[in-house]
Amino acid sequence: MDVHEDQLDKILTKWLTHTAEREELDVLENWASQREENAQMMEIFQKIWDEKTSEPILVNVGERVSAIWEEGLTNKQRRSLSWTPMIKNAAVLFIFIGASFGIYHFVQKENVRQEGSTALSPSYIFKENRADQKTKIFLLDSLVAYLNSSSS
């Protein structure tokens, strides 16, 4: 059941002054159960209404309810804004860590690919020495191999 804001104000006024009828209380309970914010708003209204102030009791209950409504909205906004910087910082940190992790794995993958390319395509050199011959062989990876006589 969708309640118009003007109707909700009237029902809240009656609820706070304990003059609401059962149907109005049902409408209010339904509204409060629709969203957690609505239930929290009702709790705030009740706390503010029950506060003892040094001011005389207002004759116009509607003005008091409007003031409570405004104070409840500002309290709600204050609570929701306090998490905003923390969430922004966490998002920036998450993006930074994710980007670092991605770059690290990309570089590692490239290194493996470069190392793997030489290992996958080996080149063989076959050399055989006679009995009286010794040979020094320079390999492609700049290593030196010595081949003794009568060996291959």
C-alpha cells in the first residue's frame, strides 16, 4: 500500500500523540516494514518526541511533527555521509591493488613466454672429433663447450 506524504504526516502526528486509530496504525506499520530506513525514521521520531525540553509544549502539534521530520532527515543524512570517505578510500585502494596484481601477472606471463620460446625451439649441433683433435665450440647462448679427442 502506497501512502501519500501528507497522509503519512497526519498518521505520524496521530501516532506520536497516541490518537491514531487501528487502521492508521496498520498503515504506519506497513510503511515501516517496507524499508529499514522507514523503521529507523520512526525510532528517531519517537526519541525526539519523547525528549524532555525546557521549551513549553507546542500548541501546534503539526509544527512539532514537521520539526521532528526535518531533524530525523538530517540525522539520517549525517549517518549516511560518514561512510562516504571511507568507501571512496577503500575503492581507490582496491583499484590500486587490483591494477598492481594485474601488471605483475602480465609481466610474469611475458617472462615465461620469452623463456619458453627459446626452450621450445632448441637447436642442436652435432660435432665429432678424431683421435688427435680437440675442439672449442661457441654456442648460440654464448656458452663455450670443449670437445675432447675421439668424442662427439
